Amino acid sequence: MTATTDDHGGHRIDLDAKTAFVSHDWADDRSLAETIVSTVAALSETEPAEMERLYDRIDPDSLEAIFEPTSGTANRNAGTVSFRLEGYTITVHGSGSVVVTKES
């Protein structure tokens, strides 16, 4: 397995296995949707504008609301949501971890 790092720091993206393990940073200006779309784009080697629209699969605002911290300092640690996008299964964990795997 060849693990590489994307431009957004520390994310493990394996282009050969078409798998990624990333951690969404709630303190960052990027939305959870941006984290997901940029990860899938990196794995599929596709420009985000050329991809299937995320909101055709799941409501990005609702997804963000489910997992965003409950207050300025209290992160959520439980729960998962899984959905498909661009031939990948995306699983978002309450901790902010996002796992992306190629569908078989």
C-alpha cells in the first residue's frame, strides 16, 4: 500500500487502493462538504466541477449540522453516516474522521 499526503495536511490517501482516511478540522474555514469532495476528487483524479454533485446524494448542510461540534469546544464523538458518491463509499464519523473507499 502506497500512502501519500494531500495538500491539506496529514491525510492518508492511497491512490493505488483508491482509499482515503482524512480528518475534518472543524476549526478550519473549509466545510465538511469541501473536505469530502476534495478527497473524492483526489482519489478519482477528477476535478471537483466534473464530479457528480454532492447535494444530489446527501444534503451537505444537514450532514454538517449532524456532526459539527455542539459548542465551541465540545466535539461529537459518536455516530456515523455513510453514502455513495462517484463510485466511492464515504463514511463520516462523529469524531470528524472521513473514510472513503472505492466500491467493488
